[in-house]
Amino acid sequence: DGGITQSPKYLFRKEGQNVTLSCEQNLNHDAMYWYRQDPGQGLRLIYYSQIVNDFQKGDIAEGYSVSREKKESFPLTVTSAQKNPTAFYLCASSIGAFGQGAGELFFGEGSRLTVL
Amino acid sequence: AQTVTQSQPEMSVQEAETVTLSCTYDTSESDYYLFWYKQPPSRQMILVIRQEAYKQQNATENRFSVNFQKAAKSFSLKISDSQLGDAAMYFCAYRSAGNSGYALNFGKGTSLLVTP
């Protein structure tokens, strides 16, 4: 079945360590996104990518990095510079890019990161 | 960035009754898209309904309908004949129709409780 796969589902990290969250999609979507969800905060955009080898910062990009070497993959690295990384992270994708249509976002099941 | 406000952190409805969730947004754009997403306890985000700002007719999807008031910048969601499976967090989201990809701005969410 087509969809978005995020891994791992749960991740524990010690302070000072970098960690990478995986996001893979087989929907042939051009655009991919990373959101962070905290209780009472809704979803906040970290990074997004409209095409391979290109990505833009969202509202809360500090302390995070991404890459988009393949259309199917958009990994997110939470670096030690992120002061409060404990959160639920959601990856999403959508058809098209550069303003084509009204693309619905398809979401993965999320990754829960806890810093010990 | 456009701001999306959901003024009701929690709502409660009895099974088979109707409930309306509120959403307002702030924008200077004339063309945009609005969405309601549902996040059940599994935390999988699911699109409930979508509205294009240029369309005057309110969107409807089975038991879900919206009241889109463009001048008032209001986009409420009505759930008719509520079912236990409707219990979830509901997020209102805004997307520009401009040339900036499909990143959505989300509200902070409304938690809907459905009682038997």
C-alpha cells in the first residue's frame, strides 16, 4: 500500500547527542514536510522540501537539519543545538509543487522523541 | 505568517447530536485554502474536509460540513449525528495559494469528547 513510513516510532536520546528521524514515502509526491507537535501547541513547521536537493526552513528550524537526496526520502536530524527536543514529530507529503492545485497533506504515523 | 486560531481547547457532544468547532484566521491574501484535520488517539492525521477560498459554496463531506465566512475570516466545522469514533483532536489549517509549496499553518487544536 502507498503511504508514508516514519521510523523509529519511539526514540530516546541523551542530551548532547544528534539523532536522525527517517521519513520515506512511496506516493510519488514532490513535496515533503516535517512538523513538530507539542501539547497545546498544534503543529509547527520545521522544514519543507518542494523538490529533490532543495528545502526551506519553516517556523522553528533552529537546531534541526534535513536533506532531500531522493524524492522518496526526507530525513530530519535533531541536533544537540535544539534546546528542547522532546516532542512528537510528524512527516508529511503532498502532490505537486510550486502552487499547483490544493494539495492535501498525507501524514506518517509520527515519531516520539524523548531526551533523557 | 498567517495565524490560525481555535478558541475552544475542548468541546463535548453527546452521541447523535451536532457540534460546531470554531476556527478563525488572519490573512491579507485573497486566494487560499482551508482544511480541517482529525487526529484520533492513534495520532494519525486524517483530512476531514477542504475549502477553496474562491468557492462560495460551503464544502460538505457526509456528516461533516463547514461554514466558511470569508469576510469574517471564519471557518467552522459542523459534525452532525456525532459518533463515538469522532472523538479526536481537530485541527484547522490554512494554506496560501501562492507559490510557496503546500506547507500548512495549523491552529492549536480542539479536543472533542463524544459521550454515549
